[in-house]
Amino acid sequence: MEIKQADIVLCTFYFSDMKKSKERPVLVFKDNLPHNDFIAIPISSKIQNLHQDEMIIDHIDFLDGDIPVTSKLMIRKTFVVSKDVVLKKYGTLSIDAYKNYHQKFCNYFGCN
């Protein structure tokens, strides 16, 4: 499946025993890594008690598509994911929404 920066996708993540897995949505933060990998920011539907590095994803943030329920991005849990585990694409964030989340990422991790 072709994915790009600012896409929201559903991925399968396996537990360490490789027998059980969960499906979780993520934001494709950077998609041009080697070895078919991308940097992802996890998304959770548990939106109570937001932390400093968490922010709500609004339906108005999408250029196209949507996510099933109101959710949040968890900046501190950013990680690398193989494109091989992507199951489907929910949609793509608008340029302004992506820039906003990118700025919050940089504020949290101290980049420019």
C-alpha cells in the first residue's frame, strides 16, 4: 500500500511472543526512511486527561477521510514502523493540520 507523510493508517502490531497482535492507528510522520520503514506517531481513542505531549485530532483536520472516533496523538511515543504492517488508510491530514502537529513534535523534542 502506498502511504505518504500526513496519512493516518491502521497497522498490525505484534506482541513480543509474535502470537498475538493488535491493530492501532498511527500518523505517518515521515515516510522516506530506508528499508520500507516510516516514522509513526501513535493515536489513541482514550482522550481523557491529556498530557503535555498529547493533542486531539479533530475531524476538521482531515483533507480527506476521517478516523472512526475522536482520538489523540501521543508525541512522546513516536517510533519506526515497517510499511509491511499497514492494513488500510483512514485519510490524510490537511497541510495546516500536519504543520501544526509537526510544530508540536518539534516543541516537545526540541528541534527547529
